[in-house]
Amino acid sequence: MPKMKTKSGAKKRFRFTASGKVKHGVVGKRHGMSKRGNRFLRQATGMTIVSEPDTRIIKRNFFPYER
């Protein structure tokens, strides 16, 4: 049976923490910054942890050999 492939789009969008949680970039900062407040822009930096139900979906469907 051939190897299952990891989704290449998921490799670019998600990272794993040491404990196995999934991180992703904060949404809403691609365009339209003039509509958003300074507080939102400040808080929307870095990466955030994906929710637990979504973590199961991401690991099962996009990363077949990951943890």
C-alpha cells in the first residue's frame, strides 16, 4: 500500500507544539487594516492554538503520520 501524503497546504498553515497541540496564524490581517482598530491589530500578532475539535480534524485528515 502506498504512503499517505501530507497536505502541502496544511504544512504551510499549521505548526505543532511540543505537547501536540496545533498552532495557526491569527486571521484577519491580510487586507482592510484601515477598518480594524489598533487594539485588534496589536492582539492579532503571532500564532494561536487551534480548538480541540479542530485539532482532531487537522491531525486525522491533513497530517496522517504526525504524532
